[in-house]
Amino acid sequence: MNRFGRQVESLPASLSGGTWAGDDVHKCLVAQGNLYLVGPGATSRKVYAVGVPTDTHGPTAVIDCDFRADFALLVSSLLGGVQSAMEIRLSDGAIIWQQTGDLAAGGSNAPQAISPAATYAACGDQSGGAVADIAAGTQVAQLQGEPLAISWNGHVVIEAILSPPNTYYAEAVDWQTGAVLWRGQPATGDPGAVPTVTAQDQPNGDAIAFTTGPTGRAVNPRTRRSSGSSARGIRRRS
């Protein structure tokens, strides 16, 4: 449908899901072992064969899709760990870069947050975390707490920090400089509850808008979702 409610394309049920591209017209999805670009008219096509899940190779998901920038970011995971990541050029299906092996930023933990543009991933738990460059396969920073969300360029992380004896607060940190850009108040009334975050990152930048809530956990690889009790906007100073 377009913005006037008129149908512009009819798609089979197998291609009804996917991740919207930045232009809000196209989207990328993995179905039947292939990466598809879906859009109006002749732009819909199979782009790349990713393979079907097996006992040793987990399912592949689209983390980011950008039609104008001509790329899709794919991540394959198995048993809670990220096996591989790759960036595919949408116009011809060529691999721009690919990284395989244990991509967990801090060891055994799988990334909780992955930035689409700069290919950074963050992982960890209440005892601390780390940021890794998944394209290079190297760890680039340590985090004080558990990452909940990450900015588009990957330099700003929203993390949950344990405040003794058993409460948590959220903060936004620039891991390149160590600067704390924003810090919330410890949650009260629900000991041990980890804050949840719903984040919307600025394309091609490090500004990030988010809401925070006191309870619950979610499993979205880029953000942890909640109804949220407060809203913030963070802009990293360059």
C-alpha cells in the first residue's frame, strides 16, 4: 500500500515479513534460504543465497537494510551465539565483507545490540560488557554494565548499571571517550529489575532517542522493548 491506501504490489505470503529499508518503500528478508529485496515492480528480486538452517548452521536474520546505500547486514546465530555476520550489496549480491566464528564481544555472551552502519556489537550482563567491531572481529571497548541499545554508528551505548544493593539504573555512554552522556535514577519499588529500553537511532549518526522502563526483558537483537516510563534524546558531541 502507498500512503493513500492504494495497493502497489501483491506479494506471496512467504515474502510478507522482513526489515524495512531506510526509504520506507523497500525491505529485505530471508526466506527459503535466500535474501530477497522486496519493493514495487521490478525491484523485487532474489539477491543472495544464504542457505537453510542446519544442525551446525543457525538461521540468518536481516539486521539492517538500506536500499539507497545498497546494502543489507545479515547475522547468523546458533544456540544463542552469533556465528557469522556479512554485508551484502543489494544491486548485485556481492559480499562487501564477512566475518565468521565466535563474534561475541566479550567471550561467551551473544551480542544484545548491533549497530547497522559501523558494524559494532555490544554484549554483557550485570557484571559488565564489551563492544566489538564485528567486521574486524576485534574487541574495541569495555562496558561497565549490560548493553540495552546502541546508536546507528555504534559509538553510543545505552547500558544498565547495577547500583548496590540490588537496583539498576540506565545510562548512555560514549565508549570511545568514556563520557557518560546521560544517567537515569535507580529504579525503586522493584528490586533486581533491569531497566528496559525502546530506542530509535538517528540514521548515519550517533544521536539516539529512547524511552526507559523499570521492569521486564525483551529479546530484540538491536533493542530491548518496553512500554517505557520516561523519554530521552541523546546526541553525541563530535
